[in-house]
Amino acid sequence: MKENYTRFAHLRKELGFTQTAFGEFLGLKGSTADIERGKTKIPGFVVAKLYQEYHVNPLWLFGSSGDMFIANIRDKASVLPAVVTLNSQENENVLLVSQKAAAGYPQNIADTSWYQTLPAFDLPLKEFRNATYRGFQVDGDSMLPALQPGDWVIAKALSSIDEVRPSKMYVVVLDDSVLVKKVVLPERSNDVILESLNSAYPAYKVKPFRIKEIWEVSSRLTFHLDADNNQQLMTELKQSMELLKRRLDTNN
């Protein structure tokens, strides 16, 4: 019987809850401390709630199975945008989320009036039809060299976490932040790994329930193009190739 409560505590930690927050989420009168100490039995409505929300296997919870989840909870987590807006032609707008607006995005994710404050435009290109797109401004240098601080990315909404591909970059809307990252889905875990391109930033794990939206980056708008620097780079490369050629000719 003690194993049941040990598994319950392990599940809480796996889902990323404190005892107080887990108790509130499950509809208990207090925290889950008494359940985890074995002083209180796990109520039936708690088992049902865990199955409905996270597909927790009741047999695992009571020690009769090795599978914590009946299904991969990443498959069941919808990350479709909570709000979309339309223009006068009934086409979806491309909303622009600046660095400043991103700070309030998670807290206002379902507030339709908040989205009215964002700039919006329509992209009359076939590549931007039949899907929902949104523009996000890049904050910080974690995705260098692909994305510069202040760049904008246009990204397509995904409906499921398991739609992500390792070759792509994504805008990940968490419950407390908006990030541009690569996304890795480990085979033997329900965790989601967020990776930066800049090696100075370590990867870190998040739980699926923290992810509210995922947008696949499809294009970039930058204001950091510098023709002079590019020309200088090409000149230096050409000089290096000529020097290498002369050395080879001398050796031969």
C-alpha cells in the first residue's frame, strides 16, 4: 500500500506541481501532503481527474502496472492557438507579437480583447494560406547565428506537440514566457526538451502541460543585413583561396 503513495508523489513531481498546487488542481480541500504520507487514501475522483487530464494509468497508480500513462500525453495536449482574428475578407490576420507584447502573451492567451491591441496584416501569398500564422520578435541571442536579436519570425500554428520536427525552429508559448527554440521529443519520456543554437545556453526540460501553443518558424524578417560586411567576407575568402593556390603551386 505504501508504494501507492510513493507513486502518487512521484507523479506529482513528474507533472511539475507543488503539493499545494496539485491539491488545488485535483479539487482537494488542502495540499496532497497527507496522501503522500499515507494518512489519506487516494479518492476516486482524483484517480478520474488524473486519467481525464493526463491519461494516468490507474493500474500504475496502485502498483499493478509499469506504465505510468495509458497514452503519450504529448499526443493529447492541444497546442492550437486560443484566439485568431479575421480581416474584412474573412481571412485570418497575421498578428505581430513584439518583445514587449510577448511579456503579457501567456497571461492574455485567451483574452480576445487583448489581441485587438496587436498589429495585424494579411499576407496575400499562397505559402501563407490554409493555416494560421503569427509573427514574433526574437528576444535575446540564444538562437545565434540563425536569428539575430530583434529579428522577426513568421510561424505556423501546430495542433499537436508531436508534429514538431528536429530540423525546424519553433516559437514555444509556455505558461510564463514565449521562447524561440529547437524542440526535441525524447522517445522514452513525456518531457519536451528545448534547445538553443547558441552553445552558451543549455537545453532544459519542460512538461507538456506547460506548453500552451507551438508555432513552426517558416520565414524570417531581419534588419541586420550588411552588404559591406558580406563583401568584406567574400574578399577575405577569395584572398585565402588565392594564397592557398599559390602555396600548392609552390609545393608542386
